[in-house]
Amino acid sequence: MSADQQRILARAAREVIPGQIVNLGIGLPTQLFHYLPDEMEVLVHSENGVLGCRPRHPDEAPDWDMIDSGGAYIATRPGASVFDSAMSFAMIRRSRVDVTFMGAFEVDELGNLANWKIPGKFSPGIGGAMELAQKVRRLVILCSHNDKHGNPKILKRCRLPLTAERCVSRIVTDKAVLDVTPQGLTVVDIAEGLSVAELREATEAELIVDERRLGRF
């Protein structure tokens, strides 16, 4: 795992509040498990039908029936429950999940999300992200600020097919933490060693910055 990914996960862990039901999306968000304090009382939800997940320790034998939404083997904490996907999505649709963490190809200043399809490339489908993005109380995006070619992923308007409209609450990247507000994207935190000018240069969307309140991570 890269240093930038570790920075994202360490900052994202601060978004979790004890007592919450937390959904972790496929990819980088599933690694957030490892950044939560062991003593923190949270219930991790997987849309394939598990509530009360925890990481499987390397010395634990895998339970072949116990996987997360990305297909990785997981374990359960005391009091966990396992159910079918219909029950799992009933929880989502009734807004019983407090926060979900997802990755993104693109996010824009309206809070629109594109995270499932790049035209011309194979995609297994939109999956549960469409439901989660619309029904969960709070959606936090974890992604790199720029793609592998250096192009911004935080845009004025998404260009890829949308997962859902106006659904994102907060974006955590390797360069900044951004809130989606009615006025636009507000910078909450900026990475250590990065200037506001450099952040603006790396971002297509307009940014609202109050340097008096700006945090570092």
C-alpha cells in the first residue's frame, strides 16, 4: 500500500463515530478496517449480508462462507449477524446504515459520483453502490486526488456515467478533505507540505478556502 493510500485511510478513520453502522465499499475503503481502534464500538456492514465484520487475522483459518463485498475473507466480532442480501438492502433502503465509504473515478462540485463505469472497459455492473449512494445517511469518498496520468478526479461536472446524483457528503483524498456544500466544495483539511495554490492546480473544481480554519493531516 502506498504512502498516499495510508494517508487517506488514516484521515478517513477520523470520520467514524463510535456506535455507528458503517459500510465499507470495494477497494481502498475495505482497508479502513485496519485503521479503526480495536476498542471502538462500531458495526461494520457488508451489503452481501453481514453486520459486525472485522478483519481476519493472518493466523486465523478462513471461513469459506464469510466474505466482504469485494470477495475478501473476513471474520466477525461477538454479536455479529449474518443474513441474506434482501435483508441487507432493506437496511440500506430504510437508511439504517449511518455512513458508507466508497471509491471514485470522478466526483464533482455538486456532489455527483461516478465510480462504476469507464466506457470501453469491462465493468461487472453498478452493484450495490447505486443503492448505498442514494439511501445511506452520509457518503464519504476515498480516492486519489488525481488519476495515474495526473488528471484531476475532482471536477466541475462528472463526465463518466453517474452512480448517483448529489449524494456525496465529504471527499478524502491524498491532498485534501473537501465538503460538498450548497456554495461549492469547501476545503476542510489540506495535506502537510502542500500549498493552497498547489491544491487548486491539482483540482478542476472551484474550491472555497478559509486559511484561518484550514486543518492539516
